[in-house]
Amino acid sequence: MRSKWWPLAAITLGNFMLLIDVTIVNTALPQVAQGLDASFTSLQWVMDIYSLALAALLMAAGSAADLFGRRRLYLLGLAVFALSSLACGLAPDTGVLIAARGVQGVGAAAMFATNTPLLMATYTGRDRGVAFGVWGGTSGAAAAVGPVLGGLLTEYADWRAIFLVNLPLTAIAVWITLRTVDESRGAAGARIDWSGAASFTLCAGALTYGLMRGGEEGWSEGGTVASLVASALALVVFVLVERRKRQPLLDLGLMRRPTFAVLMAAALLLQAAAFPYLTYAGMWLQSVLGLSPVQAGLSVTPMAGMALIVGAAGGRVLERVAPGRALGGGLLLVGAGALVTTALLTADSDWTAFVPGLLLAGLGIGLAMPVLVSAALGAAPPERAGMASGAVNTFRQLGYALGIAVLGTVFAARVRDVVDDSGSVPERAAGQAADAISGGHADAVLKAAPAGRAAEAKALVRESFVAGLDRICLISGVAALAAGLLVLAVVRGGQGAPARPGAPAAKAAPPAEPART
């Protein structure tokens, strides 16, 4: 088993699993809601806690890999990912599921942080280009396959299978890694910025919790205010700590560079605008329109399919386009796609109302995603390349986590407003009906409708859910358009390294000589 491509197989398999688990849950949410009697907020956390843990720990995991060994941390990440996936699959309630998803995110952070350095240490020359092309291709494939695979497993097995399927795959990845991947480390003297990692994690976690709690309990409620204040204080501590560290988690000097700061904002807003609203679209397709999990998964794949086609076919063209222009134009297309969806979506719409917007957004993603990392690398000093790459991926995952929290809060509030204003539900039951609709329990609302008012209840379910979708698509579209205009205004001409789809992360860390074990 000494073929030179076995290490690539082990690393890309882990990368595929950790990325697919971001989206594979989407099509299973209605079944999770029914199986565990989950509330809307619980479903948000099932989606969010994974990306939040991944974002919060990614940069610290990179430092740990340099210090303790990248192969060792990758194997540890695989083990944690497998055990937490088992816990997810056996979860008796939403509390256990959310906690296990958080641990799963920890394992994913260890895996993600070591992918690029291991490939850099293993391959050189033309082989390195091939390796990163395959690795990048599997990253794109994960986005396309996730909803469909989730639908297949949910429909023909059970929602728990979307987590249990990770067990044999991680076992294969561990076996290949142990036999074929050599150890490598970073430069001597590497240190982990524990205080920076702790304060950043507290800031991100408290902010996400505060946003969700505010939507559920009110913005003046004590727990909401305390969470948001804690997030702000943690941010202040993070800034103070990082300014004094010799080896900081994030060199704040990079954020004083306008181009780099705008690229970080673009990474966050691209992820927040392009993907989180699909979570609620998937619930609409199943709980309101009655599509099967497989049909729902297939309905949202035009975006990923278009992104893959553009990323693969447009490689030679993008090499001749300044990264800032490709990124800015891609963001504008993502925003336009969300706004087109807003224009087409009505209470009487079926799944096809999403297709034009998804295709347009997929075109934008195909332009923007491949150049994002390379643009950030071009805006940072060469000695900060690894940090710049880690920061981009961190802001991307944080954007997804915050997007789920913000859009979920707006979505639930809009559904509640429409139900309250309809007058067709008694005031004492309006809140409960709105929570059921937004939480994927539309069938319970229909079953509870009085005799002779089933048609009215069905119309209310469709109108309120679409009103929520319309509002969050509008916000996503405006956010992406604003980010695109900002990138085009600040990231000038040829700033940023040349980009090549599938291999932007190839410069994420300097090559290191592998330590034989």
C-alpha cells in the first residue's frame, strides 16, 4: 500500500465527510423534528453548533497540528468525529444530539486544519497540483452530494443513518492514514494561543446564543442581554490578548489592511448569504409542499451543480481575471439569485420557484469560492500565508453559523407575525401554531384545525412559511450585493494571488519536510 495517491485518498475522504456533514442534515430536519419532538430553536442548534465549533477552533487546531504533529491531530480528529457521529445517531433527545454535534465540530476542526499542511508535506511539483485539484473537487462535490445523500438515507433508512454512515468511512480513513501518511510538524518553537482561542470561542458562541435567544425570548430579556454583553466583552479580551502575543491566533495587523479586512467580511457574508436560507427552504419543501426527503434534496442541488460546472469549466478564464473582480462579481450574482427567489416565491409556488435563483447563485458561487483563499493570501505577507488561509476558512464557517442564527430568528418572527395578523387562529394558540409551522410541524397544525377549516389552515401554513422565506431571501440578497460592491470598491485590480479553482488552499501553509515515523 505504498502508492503515492493513498495519502490523498485518506485526506480527501476526511475532508469530504466533514464538509458533507454541514449540509447532509438539511433534508433530515423535518424527520428530526418529528422523531425527537424538536422545537425550532433546537433545530437551529442542530445545524449551527457544528459550524460554530468548527469556526471557533479551526485556527487553534492549526497551531496544535504544527506543535504536536499534523498526522497525529488528523487521526485524533477522525476518532472524535466517529465517536460523536455515533452519539448523534443514538441520541435519545435534542439535548444529546446538539451536544454530540458540537463535539463533531471539534473533530472536524482538527481534520480541516490538517488537510492542507498534510498535502503540502506529502506532495511536490506536478503531483501537488493534482492532489489539490482532487481535494478541491471533493470539497465542491460535498456541497452537491450532501442534500441528496441526506435525503436518500433519511427516506430509505432513518435520519439517524446520516450520522452512522460516518463510522465505516472514518474507519477506512484511519486505516489508510496509519499505513501511508507520514508525520509532519510546523516550525520549531510553535505555541498554541490558548487565551486567544478561548476568548474567540466565547465571543462567537455567546453571540450566536444571544441572537437565537433574542428571537425566541425577546431582545430585552435578561439572558439575551447577558449573552450579547458577554460576546462583546470576550471580543475586547480577544483584541487585547492578540495585540500582546508573540505568536497570536490572528495577527490583528492583517485586519488593518483594508483589502484583507474586506476579504474577511466577504468570506463571512458569502457563506451567510448563499447557504443558510436553504435550510429553511428544505423544511418548506417537505413539511409544507409534502416532498419526500430525496425529492427535497434534489430540488436544492441546482446551486451546487452550477457551482461545480462553473468552477471546473471556468478555471482557465479565472486565471486571467483579478481575484477581486471574480469575487465581487460572484457575490453580486449570489445576491441577485436570492432576490430573484424573493420575486418568484408566492404562497402558491412549488419547488420550481427556487430553481432560477439557485442557478444564478450557483454561478456566483462558482466564480467567488475558488478565488477567495488566493485573494486573501495575496493581501497578506508571505510569512502570514498559513494564518491568512486559516482566517478565511474561519470566517466562512462563522458566516454560516451566524447566518443560521440571524436568518432563523427573522424567519420565525415573520411566520409569527403572519399567524398573529391572520385572525384565523385564537390568540392563545397563535404562538404555538407559529412555532409548529416554523419548526417543521405543519402537519400538526393541519390536524388540529377545526372541522370545515382545513383549507383555511392549509392556506395559513403556506402563506406564513413563504412570508418567512421571502424575508430571509431578501436579507440574504441585500447582504451579498452589499458585500460584492464593497469588494469591487476596495479590492483593486490585480491584488491577490492568481486563483485556480480546486487549488486555492495550496498556499495555506509553507511546505514542511515530513518527519518519518
